[in-house]
Amino acid sequence: MQVGLIPAAGGTFPTDPLVVTEVAQAAEANGFDSIWVGEHVVMSPREAYPGANQNRLGPSPTGSLPDPLDWLTFAAAVTDTILLGTCILILPLHNPLILAKRLATIDQLSGGRMRLGTGVGWSEDEYRAVGVDFGTRGRRCDEAIDAMRALWSNELASHDGAFFSFPPVHSFPQPVDHAVPIWVGGDSEAAARRAGRRGDGYFPFGKDPDRLRELVDVARRAAADAGRDPDALELTCLGSRHRHIVEQNVETGFTRMALFLPDATRAGVERVAEQAAEVTDGL
């Protein structure tokens, strides 16, 4: 079981450059394989985070939510090996051509370490503020994935869809391996199906092992129905400090868990690493 780090406490990510450097370097030095940063472009004070009643850590309307790609670019510059992931980037809010260029650039500068965790979000106010239709977010997400993969893998790429269209164009640089691996995030069956149909990985955010198993089954069935290998789907989940839960998630097929960082210091990273080692020993 690999262990990733989400450097957020109560939905707040550090932005002090010295703190980010210390946390990213400490994560790498203490064996975390990846570091993950979430996204909200804006937060509405009138909307409640739907995961709050499930005892999950979520964003606060007044918390610090930096641009995840800029944050990860900074982290890439002060590290050497740790993977750089978004958990999640709200893909339908972005133009896929611009996003594909940004992701490919980070991937090149970091030596192929970029991982894109995608989702469709939950805030209607956020979509309204950005000027994107909330009702079509799922279809926009699917199409954006297809458009970006075309740009990353073809010297001359084009796309003609319901939401995004462009004639044959060049988009360079391309990612190191002509693709940025894409994790689909979310707890709904629609997200699980999207992961199976289009994702390189699946990253649900719930904590109940039985529900996670159900969602993984949905994702694997969707992959098989789409003619893809269900076993090739890489599974990441939120971490637990209870070994029996970690063992159940390993049985389901999860190969990485991501833990939140309550204290954005080197000592805080070391404490989380020690806790992770205790529950993953031998797994």
C-alpha cells in the first residue's frame, strides 16, 4: 500500500513558500509516494459542503484554496521524485486546450510526475460564478478528458464535440509519456462509471469500506463494458488510522491511501508518516 499526503487541515492548504517547501520535501523524505491538492475556484457562503454530514474533511468557505497546478508546480521545483496530484480539479470549469498545455508543462518540468485527479464538483454557485452550465458538467468532463488525451498523444490533434471543438492543431510540449494519468474522483456511481470508462484510476472520497467496495465494483463493470481491463484501474482512497479498515481496502484492490496533514510542519509530516507505517506494515 502506497501512501499519499493531502497537505490540508480543515480544507486549508498552506501557501507560505517556506512552509510548502518544508512540507513537500518532508513528504518525499518520509516515504510518501505522492502529494495531492484540491481545487475550488470560488466558494459560496450559502452552500453547505455535502460531505460534511459524513464526517469527512472538506473545504471551508474561508479556507485557503490555492490554484492546485500552481501549487504543484512550486512543489515540483523543490522535490525530485514525489508524484504531484490533484484531488480533485473540477474539470468542467476549465478549457481543455489551456488545461492540457498547463498539465503537459508541469509533467515535462517535473520529469513525468503529474497526475490529474478530476471531478465534476458539487457547487452550483461556483459554476454560475465561472459561467459554466452546472447541468451539463458530467458530459463536459467526459469530453474534456477525450480532448486533452487527443492533444497529448497526437502530433496533430482535432476535436469536434458538443462543448469543445477545434480544428487540427499542434500542442507542445506533450507530457513525458504522451499522457498524464487521470484519476476520476467522486463517491457517486456516475463517478465510478466514469472512472471505469475513461479513467486510469479511481479516487472515491468516502470512508466506509463496504461502500467503497460497491463503487469499485461499479467502476470495474463499467471498464469491462467499455472493453477495457478492469484490473488496470489504479485505486486510491482516503487513508485510515485503523488497520482493519486499511486491510479491507487492500482486499478491495486499493493500492494507495491518501492521508490529510493536520499540522503543516516537518514534524507534522513525520507524525503522519509514522501513523501510516503502523497501519500499512506488511500490506
